[in-house]
Amino acid sequence: MRIDPRIPAAVPGFDAPFFQAGLAGYSDGAMRLVARMHGAPFCVTEALLDRTLINGGKGRRKEDPDLIASEIGMGEIEDNRAASLDDHPLAGQIMGSWPDEIARGAEILAGMGHEVIDVNLACPVKKIKRKARGGHFLAFPEDAIGVLRAVRDAVPAHIPCTVKLRRSFNDTPEMAANFERIFDASYEMGYAWATVHCRTVEQKYLGPGRWEFLRDLVSRRPDRVIFGSGDIWTVLDIFRMMDMCGVHGVSVARGCIGNPWIFRQAREMMAGRPPVGPSIAEQRETLLAHYRFSEIIHGARRTSRHMRKFGIKFAQHHPYAQQVKSAFIRCDDAAEWAAVIDHHYGAEVEARAQSAGWAPAVVTDASAAMAMEDADMDCGPADCASSTG
């Protein structure tokens, strides 16, 4: 499996056919840095609201990749690269309602050093004051095309623009035709690629995605770079989607929450090695790094609660998963978090688990079923509005 050469040509450093998606409430700088440490070649920010950026809100501080790296690392860019704290290449994802404001927000993200500007026309966020935003633009193709044109005109020509879409607003023929108009227009005006989620906007995150839609789209547009999204629960799904649908790469979303090893496993599979889960020692190291990064970015008070949802997801890799999950659920502060790590992720626990026959396992289809079930119960992605306020 090799990456289409058009992708690294557009974005140097994007060297493998998968990436970490933008996830509202999750994919902050801490999660991205952890993903990079485990082999993610490219990441996308949470959807950032144009007005928040224009007014100098949290997007300017929380999503500046070089500022984050300097605060977490050693200050110098080269030092941060050596320590795997370099949050590049990175797409800044923009969302809003008015072409001129989205364009201004995109300009700000470009000025902050994002290598790519990604326009979100996919998120099933609620309308505000009856005005389209995110995936609702798929019901209004002329407005969507106006947004895409405004962003492409505003962003310097050397910075690629991309677009995130869903396969339609709903399953009516009219909305399917709207998708085709918007999709085709993006490439005609110079967008490098589209990432297409195979659910409708009305579906939100419920029900199965239609991979056959992606397969049909790629077969009808063979000259275009297309990334697929939807129902990627383990590393096996990355390559299954590429094989079945013909997409040029895969956006990994809910399947990488609490599972940054999915990117390492993907690289192992590309090298002909079996994808193996993390040891307890590896889990401990990653949990501690994620907590430390989050505390620097968000502060101690917010991090203790923010990291709870990650701990719950990380627990699925532990041999005593239910006990660890319950312990993370009860965490309210940094001391309790540290106590859970010390109690459940020490060498004694690993030795006990190994003596009982546990070892890091090769990823199987059963792993996918377990990850999907756990996600449905515990981890529906937050409404996109939560990442933009």
C-alpha cells in the first residue's frame, strides 16, 4: 500500500494514506501531539467558528500549532521536531455561515501556520437563526459554492484548500444532486481534495455508513483525490475501506479516541507486520503524556474533567478494562488521575496480567466490534458548536 503521490506533493510530510480527523471536543493540540507520537502523518483541528477567530477567541490561542509546541516542548522548532512535539502538517478547519466571515477566518488560520485550510460542510450542527452552517450548506448548493469560492480566493495560492462533506443532506434525489454540484465545484475551483463522510447530515452519527456510496463516487471521478470517512473503528477498517472503496486515504475519527496506536498499527501493516496493541507500559506512557499536554494547554482545573472521557476510552486496551474504566469515571482531579495510573498501570499489574496469560494482542475483527459497541455507548461526538464557543 502506497500513498498517492499527489498528496505529499500538495502537503509535504503527509506520507501515509490516513490521518486524524477533526473531532469536536476531542482533537485539540494534546490529542494531536499524542497521535503524531504514534505515527499520524497529518491532523485536522476541531471545527473553528469564523467569528470566534475574528474576535480573537480561543481558536487563536488553542489552535496555534507553534505556540502549543513551544509551551509543551523546548521552545525551538527544531528541538520540538526532535522530541516529536511538532504539530505539522496541520489543517485548520473553518466553519461559519457567511462567505466573507469564513474567508476572514480562513485567512487567520493561514497566518497561524496551518499548512492546509479545510472547509467544514459536513458537521450536523444545529442551524443558528435559520442560517446554514456546517452540513446544512449541503441543502443550499449555491451558498456552499459561494463559501468555497470566498475561502479559496482569500487563502494564499500556495496553501492548499480542502473540503469536508457528507454524502448528502438527506436521501432525496434533490439533495443527492446538490452534493454532486458542490463536490464538482470544489475541484473546479482548485480544492486539493474532499473528505467525504458516508452518512447524511440528517443521520448525524447514527446507523451504518454507506461505503458503497464512496465506491461509486470514486469510480465516477477517478481523476480526483478523495478521502473516505465513516465507520473506521480499528486499523483493519482503514485498509478495508481503501480496498473496497478505492479512496486515496482514510480519515480516522471516533476510532482513534483513546487509541493513538491505530496510526502505528497502520504503519506496521504497510511494512508487512501484524498490527499489535499496546503493552501496559506503553499505555501508561501515553496516558501521562496526554494528560501533561492537556494540562499545559487547558490548565489543571479543566484538564481533570476533560481527560476523563479519554481515560474511559483508553481503558479498553487494558486487561482489566472494566475496573480501569470505572476508576477513570470517578476521577475528579489530577491527584485521583495519578492514583489510577499508579494503581492500574504499574509493572506489578502488567506482571500479574502476563502471568494470567495476557499479552498485547494482534488487532482482529472482534476488536472492531468491541470498539464500535463501546463508542456507541460512551462516546457520541459532541455537537460541533461545542468546539466553537
